[in-house]
Amino acid sequence: MNLTLAVDEETVEKAREVARQQGTSLNALIRDYIERLAGNPSGAVIAARLQAHWDEDPPGRSAPGWRFDRAEIYDERLHGKKRDE
């Protein structure tokens, strides 16, 4: 859908400069804003949420106290079961 807005030319130019500094377009900034208002997150919003989640709990990190057990891994791969089963 196309949307027409009435905005002061100076304001638009300032906003375009902000968009350039962020490596995006004014159109993309406005679209992301409207999507957030509507509760429909864009790819950039989803990526930011994932990054925040990874910052809290980075992928590849093990739970406290967990230790790698090579024999257990082999049992799971070769026999499809955990050692304590």
C-alpha cells in the first residue's frame, strides 16, 4: 500500500540525513515505525530482538555446571539414547 504524508521539506531532509547515517532510507524508517505501531515487526525489529536475546543468553554457551561428556554424545549418536536411559 502506498501512503502520502504532508511533511515540511526541511523536516524531511533532516530525517533523510538521519536515515543515511543509519544506513537505511527514510521510507524504511517510516515503514518500520508504522509496523511497530501496528504490532507487526519488520525484519530489522526481529533481528534487534534476537540480538537482545543473544546478548542475555549467547548461543553456544552451556548451562552452569554442565560438562561435556564424549561417551554420552557417542551413545546418543550411535544408539539414539542417553546413557541414563
